Amino acid sequence: MSAGHDSAAFDAGYDTAVLVIRDDRVLWRETTRLWLRERMDGWPDHDVLQVELVVAELLDNAQGYGLPRYVVELVLDRHAEILTIRVRNRAPRSGAGWTQAAGLSIVEALSEQWGVVSMGNSTTVWARVRFAAV
């Protein structure tokens, strides 16, 4: 990553970070925001905001269509300057067919690429965010 993207979490060799949200009732927005800010400490504010928005929309989608436990995974590719964000949930809620909602339009606008993978009793929605060199 460029000098503007240093962070203690990723610089210590942790190019993957995982947050598990076990309950719908947890105050996940604030918990997730603080978790992201810790991992992205030292990154430019606009990059942190971009990732926060993508993660929030992916989590909203997971909660709308799936059940807890929600798993948020960040995978940093330093060479390509890409952060892959994945949010996984358990089997869909009864009767909740998957459709692209307005929030995923935000994900599409803020990411280089995104997609959905459904396997067995889980669904993962992912997005790749590329950062400009500074």
C-alpha cells in the first residue's frame, strides 16, 4: 500500500481482519465502525469513509436477507492496492428472495467490482475497493 494507507492492524502482517456479529440485536453499526477505524488507523479519511459505507450497506443487506451470525472479512492486497470486503450470513430468512436493493447500488458505485456467492446455508456478498496511490 502507499504511505497513506499504513495501519497498525495491517502493517503487523495481518492482511486479513475478521469481525463476527452473533446477534441481530447487537449495536452493530457503532461496533463495526469502531472496529473498522481501528484497522484503518492512519488511512486517509475519505478511504475510511468509503469502506465504512460499503461495509454498512453489505451488513444491511445481510440482515435483510439472512440470519446471524454475520461475518465481516477484510482482505488487503497491498500490491494491487485493493481491499476485498466480504459479509457472510446464514441461510436466508424464510420467503426472502435475493434481489438487488438500493444499498447495493451504493456498493456498486463505491467499489470496483462486487458479487454474491450462495453456498449451502450461507450467502456472501463481496466488494473490491481500489485505492488511488497518494
